[in-house]
Amino acid sequence: MVCQNLLREKCIEDEKLFTSFLNRLFNTLNWTVTEFSVSVKDMQDHRDQRQVKRELLNAIFLSFFPFFKSYLLFYAIFPSEV
């Protein structure tokens, strides 16, 4: 509270200081929001990549599933042949 009062008094006294303070404050805020949005986008991109990989693995599994099913059926019918 003391620091806020001192800053307020100083900014009221010196307009140039107040302008400089606001510029720095908004630049920092802009940087923070930009970094946050980039981080969120990166997380979404990685999630999308994981989703694509998951779909690819599902497609591979579903493509080979009949083969494995046939193999298991063959093994169940002719256990000594495998």
C-alpha cells in the first residue's frame, strides 16, 4: 500500500515518468499475453499431432486386425503348426 501511494504521488508529479511507466506496463502486458497465446497454440498443435498419431495408429491397428484375428484363429485351430 505504501509503494502504491508513493508511485501514485510520483506519477502525478511527473507526467513523463507516468507515461514511461504506462508504456512499460503495457509492453510487458503485451509480451505476456503474446507468450501465453503462443504457448496455448503450441499445446493445441501438439494435441493435434497426438490426435493425428492416434488416428494413424488406429488405422494401422484396424488394417492389421484381420491378419491378427486370422493368426489367432489359425493358432487356436492348429496350435502345433505355428
